Amino acid sequence: MLKAGTLFYSIVISLVIALLSGSMIMLSQLSAESFQRSLSRQELELNAASGLNLLLSSQTLVAEEEERTIDLYKNGTDSVLLSRQFWGAFEIAASKAMRHGQESMSIAETGYSPNSADNYCLYVSDLDKPVAICGATALRGTAFLPKAGIKRAYIEGQNYTGSAMVYGEIRESAKELPPFNKKLTERIKTLARQEATAALPEETETTRTTNSFLSPVVVISERPAMTIRASYSGHIVLISQTAITVEAAASLEDVILCAPKIIIKQGFRGNLQAFAADSMLIEKDVVLNYPSVLGIVQQEGAKKNAALILSQGDSISGSLFLCNAASSQALYTGGITIPEKAVICGSVYSNGYADMRGNISGSLMCRNLLLHTSSSVYENHLLNAVIDRSALSPYYAGISLVEETGFKKAVKWLK
Amino acid sequence: MVKINKRFKATTILESMVAMVIAVVCLGIGTMVFVNVLNSDKDRSSLRADLLLNRISLQLKRAKLFIDGEEKAENLIIRKTFEKYGDTDNLLQMTLQALDENNKLLFERKELILEE
């Protein structure tokens, strides 16, 4: 028989049961909430990635330099804020997914992957002169050559040593070089005219200036020549009306340099886009990581020859171009110099000459070839030059030098 | 007739009533816990479906196999649909649905993918 104190025992046992049940309920509730939160987070990330894919597609919803919110699946729950803005020769595509105060962002630098029509190693316009090759020159891939064709030559005591003239298909080139991407030249000219939004900081080797691509662009513009020794990274444009010199100790990541004359000092390593109006000199042993761009866009009516000069031991991953002004007095006399032991992984365009003795894993398009030796200058000659289209990664994405064709691709994920 | 002289100890009716009320409250709480535990099992099957759909999505994108269809995986029915997105010509909307044996939707995953 139970004693009269049963009530006391039942209350104690019930309290214990209630506490246990309560904690189980809370645990279950918390785990359910956390599961829902992680699902919601995953959906946001998926929507942000989908938004970015939408910007990389052939869409017409978001125009260049535009920002727009769209409902991805038209169900009122998957809103994404999409934006496109130019970043030098590339474009920045940003996609921000939002829901119940939570947000997720995907941001990338975008370019173009070359389509099959651009799979050439060399394009030399037809100036009624054949291309002559000597030494250990190797052309791998489709070559667009003048009607006069390709022949062996003997220069500096070196005969052509290859077994075939071109390790690939030979096609006829046109009299005129395909014109340079007009949209790109306009963009670069506009970039050079940008107003300053910040002053150049007092530079020491420990100065670090960083600006996220989620923030508005910081433009540092100066009239006198600028020497860069400090560290700059992110959404920053450095403009000088005279010249920019980049010291080897400087650290540059994703920034844009813009000046009439740019010098990159020996031993510099970094990742940048540099646009000059007159000349660019890349000293010895400079390493520019992917995706870098070096470009010269000459102003209309320029009297000086434009020149993009690389040095021995340079290694550049990205695109190089030289665009002489059409109305320039110095039309077509400017060019790109790629000496021996200089390595380029990407594409090169010059609507003037190309003095090519280095190694290109990618393609070279130029009006004509010039070979400067200690004793003479030879036209349309290549000595010990290697141009290998097949050595370029199939995942390579760069800029469209001629016209914007091919697929848009994320070149680099940004923060 | 036998006379009972012994006194029996007993609970009062009030005590019994309070004890019963407490027992009922505890039972109620217990039932709620049980339901919650059952619900968390529902979350677990959703999580399982989500993980499965993530894996299938990766496989489809890697193999570039963008064909509508249905398949069975891990005791779930996976329904795959691909449709052109808007006016684009290289973007697909991929919808993956995980259904249980009673054709009840457990999880859905929508994504826009580039068709290169």
C-alpha cells in the first residue's frame, strides 16, 4: 500500500521528467532551427552562384554598368541583386542573394575564353612578304600567314632546325589585321580620365592600402610622376598624368595602373592591369601572375612611336596588346618587343610590329614581324621564337583583343 | 462477524487528484517530446535528401548530362528537369526533386547552370 507521501514523490519524479522532456524539446527545437538556417544559407549561396551564372550567360537582363534586382525563379522568394561593372580590360560581375535579413555574395572578375576560331598560334597580316624562320623556332597550332607563305632563313649563323615549317595548319591571312576591340580602347581612354577619389598615401614599405571589390572604387590620381613602393590591393586605380614607376619592393594585387609611361622595375612580382598611352618598359625578371594585362592604347594624333618592351627573364600570364592610333603620324611604327628568355602565357596583339624572340604559350597576332640583331634588322623573320597554342590551358580565359566573342568565364574570384 | 480493529493508512482524494493531474501533465509533455523527435526524423530525411541532391548535382555538372529523367537512389526517387532560362541560349535551370516512396516531395533544389 502506498503511503500518504506519494504526492511528494510523484511531484519530484514529475519534475525530473519535466526537466528531461523540456531539455529534449529545446534540443530538438534548436537542432531544427539550425537545420533550417543551414538550408537557408545553402539556398542563398546557390542563388548567388546562379545569379553569377546568369551574368556569365548570353543574358540581356542586366546591361553593362547596370545594377538590377531580379526574382530568379519568379516565386517571390529568390531575389538576387546583380551588377556588372568594368574593371580595366575585364568586367566585375557581382551577385548578392537576400532573404529574411540574410545575404550571400558571389563576385568574380570575368573575361572570355577564346572560341575555336581563335585557336591560332600566329597571325601575321599579308604585306606581300613571306615569313622566314630560323634557329630553333617552333610554331605549334594554326598559323595565319601571308600568301607568300613561309620559308627557311639563315641568320646569325643559325639555320632552321625544325622538321616542319608549322606544326599545324597553315591558312592565308588578310591584308589588314583584324581591328582591335574598339569597346576596350574606349574603356581604357575613359579610365585615364577618371577623377581622383582619394589622395596618394604617404608611402613607406609597410604602407598597405586595401579596398574590397564590394566597396566603391578608390581612384588615386596625380599630375606628377608616381613611384610605387608600398602595397595596394583590390578595387584601386592609380593614375598619373606623367609616368608611373613600380619598384621591385611594391606589392600590387588586382589594381589598375594608368599613365602615359609605365616602368616596372627589375624583380617585381604581382598581379595587375597596366595601361599606358606611349610606352611601357618591363625590366628583367618581372613576374606578373594570371590574370595580368599590359596594354598600350595610343591617343589620337600621337607623334611618338608606341612601344611595349619586355626584358629577359620576364614571365607574364595574361594578355599584352599595343594599339597604335589610326590617325597617328607614327602609324604602325610602334610595336611589342619580346626578347629571348621572356615567357608569356596568354595572348599578344600588336597592330604594329612584333619583335618576337621569346616563348609564347598562346597566340601572337601582329601586322608584321621585325627581328633586330646586332648587325641588322630583318622584316617578317623569327629567330629562336616558340609560339605554342596547344600549351595554353583549355581553361584559360582572358580578354577579347579583337571582338567580344566566345564564352564569358570567371577569370578570378574576388573578395 | 469479524470485527476489524486495525486502522488502514490511505491517501486523501485531494492527494490522488493532484498526483493524477501531475501525471497527466507529464504525459502531455512526453507526448510533445515524442512528436518533436518524430519531426526531427523528418528533418533528418530532408537532410539526407539534400545531401543526395547536392551530390547528384555535382555529378551531373561534371558529366554535363543535362537530360530530364527519374532515377532511384538511396530509397528515394530523384526527378531531374532541365529547361532553358529566359531568353538566354547557354543557361539552363536545373531542378532536382527528391521524393519518398509515396511520391511525397522531401526536398527540392533549383540552380542555374552554364551550358558551355
